[in-house]
Amino acid sequence: MRNERIRYLLEQYYNNALSQTETVELSRLLDITDPGELVDILSLTMGSFSVPENSIVDEAEIDAKVNEILALDKDLQLKTTRNKSILRLLKYSAVAATIMLIGSYWLFYQNGLASFDQKITTEKDIQPGHDGAILVLSDGTQVPLDSALDRKVFVKRDGSKIRISNGQVVYLDSKNIKENDLSIIKTPVGRNYNITLSDGTKVWLNASSSIEYPVSFSKKARKVKISGEVYFEVAKNPQRPFVVNIQNSQTNIEVLGTRFNINTYADNGNYKTTLLHGSIKLNAGKRHYLLTPNQQAVSQPNSEQVQVINNINPEDILAWKDDLLCFNEASIDEVMLELARWYNIEVVYDGSKPQGTFTGKIEKNLTLRQALKILGATRVTYELTHDNKLIIKN
């Protein structure tokens, strides 16, 4: 019975139909299954899947991963005693089932893509992004926000003082702050940041994002302006609605107290507002749309037309906030846009863009080369140059 359940879960995983709960169940079952028995289960399961004959894989690397996951002893080592038919099945398919067990990331391919072929002449690598931002005060003063400035006090031109404490901006004389005293926090490429506004609202900024906000909100409303991707946990206050304006757009969002994510990256071509908890009203010109939890509104910068999508997976939407790069049937172009934002690289296509889609998650604390290695289930040839340019060849 257990073996049949494992086979079913592996088939679900291979077909991109495995839920988060089933993923945990599969991991637990593989942990308690005898290694030799597991090899037989994998061979039976993978034998039903078709494999492209021209797929390119790193056999030595896959052997090592499979041996590590299965904890095989010398008598069960694939290289010495398992027959080549099982090795071939594992070589092409078991990586999809085992790679998620190596770490907390996983990714597989669809639609005919095969393997990455890296062309790096040296050991050059690029480190992942990290927390950090730039605070722009109302008088134009720019203050970098990072741990090196912790507890340091800055004096503005008008004499008011602020302090950077645990990565947060603390106004030491807020009683003298005017309602129209605006500040901007912006994250460069390869940076994330989170802040708490004066009303208690918590804000997370993804890379290449910004929020303009008043140091002290007015008594009638709380208004901010954003760009890029921002997640809000709005402090509830029925007497003062919270309004989010999108930069260079007629669209704004009204809330009282709720959790939602807004993705307004210009290179995506549209805006995606996703509600996680509570309710929000999206205003697109003269048209208004009410969202309920797990609904997503897809809008255009200069249009009143909005498409509402139901049953959005909140874990996928908030993956970036939880230090993951998440792809759901994403094209190579969409994948590279995410990598470019996080690793501060320039992506160049030499020839036509590779076809196919990607689904899965990758930890954001990996180096670029490690991330590209996880994308080893896709046939893309690339070159990483010394000036941080990633050339995709096809």
C-alpha cells in the first residue's frame, strides 16, 4: 500500500499536480522507505514516462545525487551493481523526484526543454542579493539603509532627526513632523527591504521597488505611492482608509485592514494585485472592482479593463517575500527577468529565445551559478561574462 502511494505521488509530481501537502507526504515516505526498495519503486514509476532521446544530462552529477538521497551502501551503488536500464531511467527522471529532497528548492521542466549547458571559462560567480535600500528624505538627502548604519542618527536640513535602528527608520521628533513631509524608500536591483509605517502598517519591498509615504499620516486618510512589487499588511483603522497609488497609473487600491501583494514591474506589461486576507477595492479610472481573498486583479497602466482571476495560490505570490524565486509555467524570458532583478545581471539573447515553460521554486540565497545549476533540467546554453552579462544562446 505504501509503495503504491509513493508511485502515485511521484506521478503527481512528474505531471506538475503535486500539492504542498502531498509534497510533504512524499518527502516523509521517501525518508522511511528502504533504499533498495525505493530504487525499484523509482524504476517502475519512471518507466512509464517518455524521455526525449536527445536529452543531455550530467550522468556523474545525477549518480552522486541519487546515491546521496538514497543513502546507498557499497552493495547498492548504482555505478557498480545496478543495471544500466535502471540507471538510464534514474538519469533522466529521478532527478525530478529527488532534487527537492536535497534542499528546500525544486524545479522541473515541461514542453520539450532539456538541459543547461554552461560555458563559463573561469570560476566567476555572482552572489545573490540581500537586504538593503535607500531612504530619500523630503529635503533630498539620501541615506543608505543597511546594518552598517545601525543606531546612527541623521539630522535633516530642517533640524529634525532620524535614526536607523535594526534596519528601520525611526523619527526621533515625530511631533514636529508635518503631514506633507514625504519620504521615499527604494530598493535597487538585488535588494529587498521591509519597513513599518507610522500607523503600524508593515511593508515589504521586492528588488527594484519603491514606496513614497508621509512620515505622519493625515487624520482623514493614509496614502502611499508604490512602484515595482510590494506586499502590505495594513493596520486596521476604519476611520482612516489606506490608499495605495501606483506610480504612473490611474489605478489605486483602497483598504481598511488587510494583506495583499501588488506587482507593477514595467517589464511585465501589466499590474497584478493579489488579495490574501480581508477585502480591497481596486479603482481603475472610473471602474471599481471588489476583491475577495485569493483573487488577483490583472490590470493595465492606462486602461479601465481589469481581469479577475480566482483561486490564486498565496504561497506562489509570496514566495519572493519568503526568499524564494517562484516560477509557474514561466517562459525563459520571465525566468531571466527574475534572475536579472535579483542577481543584478544583464541578460542577452544570442539568437531566438528558447521555447518551453518552467515550474518550481529556487532559494534566493544561492549564487547565480548555483541557481543556474538548479535550472539544469532545461536545454539552454549560456555564457557568463566578467562584466556580469549572461548570454543565452540558442
